[in-house]
Amino acid sequence: MTHQLKYKQVGFSAIEMMVVVAIIAILAMIAIPSSLGSIVKEHVNAALPLADIVKEPIAAAWKLTKTLPADNKEAGLPDADKIVSNFISSVEVKNGAIHMTFGNKAHAKLTGKVLSLRPAVIEDSQIVPVTWVCGNAKAPDKMTLKGENRTSVAAEFLPMMCR
């Protein structure tokens, strides 16, 4: 009696391995751009608190004199290139608006781009606090926006409140 032994092949064929590698490559191509976009958005969000130190003197000027500072000096602030953070290379006040320029350690897609925050006021009622409008957003009803919007950051990277 002869016994025939059958050997089963264990493992993957080259074609099966190539299919798996192709699927992984496609998934990586989808995931990488999406993660880069979230990094850029994080840089924008991390930069916004720097504007808080500039908002206070501008709002105070409006409340006391019903005028907005023309520049950093009039707002009692240092020169624009002296107000910096990890992601911001300068903060300029121009007619009450705050213009933050990205630089330093900011992502390359942000470097040199500007995000503007503009004061929205009620012209005939200084007692109503200044509301800050970020980027391309519109002013609240019955409020007037002051200053120029120089926002050049792509809309896809702006927080929802700035679109």
C-alpha cells in the first residue's frame, strides 16, 4: 500500500501580497493629505489666542473715545514684529483691525498668510462691547465692521467662526 502524501501550500502568493500592498498605498494616499490639513488648522487655532492681548486696548479705546487706534503705537502696543508666537511673526493694528501674519514655526501653507480680526461695533452705543469678527465672517446683525479684511489664509484651513 502506497500512501500519497499531499502537501498544502501555506502562505500568500506574490499576487495576493501585491494586492495588499496596493490597498495600503491607496489608503495612505487618502490619509496623508487629510492629516496635513488638520495640522494646518491646529496652527491657525493655536495662533488665535495671541490676538487677545491686542483686542483689549482696541476695545477700551472704542468704549472711551468712540475711535479705534490707527496703529500699534496708538493702541499702546509694541511694533508689529515684536508681537510674536510659535506660529505668528507679526501682529499689526490698522484702523482697529488686527492682522496676524503667520511665520516662525507655522506650516509652509500658512507662512506669509494673514488672518484678520475686525471689530464690530454699534455706532451709536459705545456701551455695547466690541465683538470680534474673524477672517471672512460677517458682522452680527445691527453691528458695523471696522477695518479692512486682509485674510489670505485658505478658507479650508480657517475655523468655522472665521468663514
